[in-house]
Amino acid sequence: MIPYLKAQIEKLVTLETQRAIVREYLQIRILQSLQRTGAMIPLAFHGGTALRLLYQLPRYSEDLDFALERQPDQYDLRKYLTAIQQALTAETYNVEIKLSEQKVVHSAFIRFRGLYYQLGISPHESEVLAIKLEIDTNPPANAVLDTTFVERHVAVHLQHHDRASLLAGKLHAILQREYVKGRDWYDLYWYLSQEQWSSPNFAMLNSALGQSGWNKAVVTADNWKAFIAQRLTRLDWDRVVEDVQRFLIEQEELAEFKKEKIENLLV
């Protein structure tokens, strides 16, 4: 499939875009292997890459994030990783796996050594492209699940958090993340700009906040925008823009991504 990847990137102008398309293709292939090995029974896909692949969020994303939502006895991360490695190695990819299961959030890096070099987009033969998988084995209660058929490069049927639960997860990250992540704020801007998007899943959001030590009032439909607005006032907006810039598909989006616009959307 390396010739297929070369064909996908040969007409792209920038190196950043070429690398992003390669990463996104491999993300889809990893999801395909996960589905085939049964991972989509216990796991639900969520996070930025889920938004990108399911709802066409106009930015690229790096990691694949999952929550262990059902039938934990069927969850077997080592089995899933073996299936991913076997499937991609059979297509001549050089695949290395690094796994960590010591914490509640299990993580794994799927590393492709030399792929950028093979594709002619890196001068360094040993450069590694790494895709991180994270699985929350103790996710907050009350997430609602949905399934979607995605056809991009290959066809895959994904179980994932529904729209309201995806938004709840993003609000939790904004309210409780210890550092500023510009992509969180871009995603919120995108959510708020979607006229038909569901209201947050407040049951899930408050469950997540409780897990992470939230000591303020229960978050409701009446006050959630005020809590977000308080966080917004304390941001270094230049840092927010710097973080998200390299992930945007169209750099013209930066002209629209303004702090004042988020403030107006929160009114």
C-alpha cells in the first residue's frame, strides 16, 4: 500500500500536509484492524480524531482516543496491537509497538520507522512516525454510544460517543486540563459554530468533573457557558493560536478563529 500512499500525497504542496495525510491514512488503517479484531465491541472512539473522521472537523489530529464502555471482559489491548502489527507488516510497513498498561489510561505507540523516508518526504532514513492510542479503562459514567459507517481510504464501522457526549468530553478537557491546549479551544469554536449540534451530555460531564476533583457547582444548561467564559478570559491567545496552527487544513481558518468570536458564541 506504500504506492497508494505515494499517489495520495504526490500532488500536495506542503510537507506538513503530506505528513498529515499519511498519518490520517494510517489512523484509518489502525481503526480498520481494531474493528476486525473486535475492539469496537468494548471500546468507544472519541476525541479530536473522532471528530475529524466522523464529522469532518477541519483540522488534523494526532492520537486515537477510546473509552472502555462495555463488556470489559472482552477488552484485550495486546491482542488488538498484535492484529494491527500483523496486518500492516504484511503490507511491508516497518511497525514497532510500545505499550504501557500501568495506569488507568492504557497507552500504546504504533511506530512506523523510515516511512516518511520511503515516501520521499524526509531525508532521514530512521525518522519515526508514531501514532498514539489511549484507552480510558475507567471512563466517566453516562456516556451515550452511537455507531457510524466511515468510508475514507477503507471502509470501517465505528462505535463512538454520541454528539452530546463528545461535546461533554471536550468541555471537561477545557475546564480541567492543567495546561492550555489550543486545539481544545479550536474544537470548542467549531462545536459552537455547528447550529444543529446537540447540547452537552451534562450527566457525563459532571461524572467526569467529579472524577477529576471539580469543587465548584454542578454544571448545568444554565451555567456551563459562564464556566467556559471564565476560563477563556485567562488564556494567552497567542499560545492558543500557535498550538492549533499546524493542525489546520486551511490556514485561512486562523483569520476566523478569534477569542472574541468564541465570547460571542458563548452569550
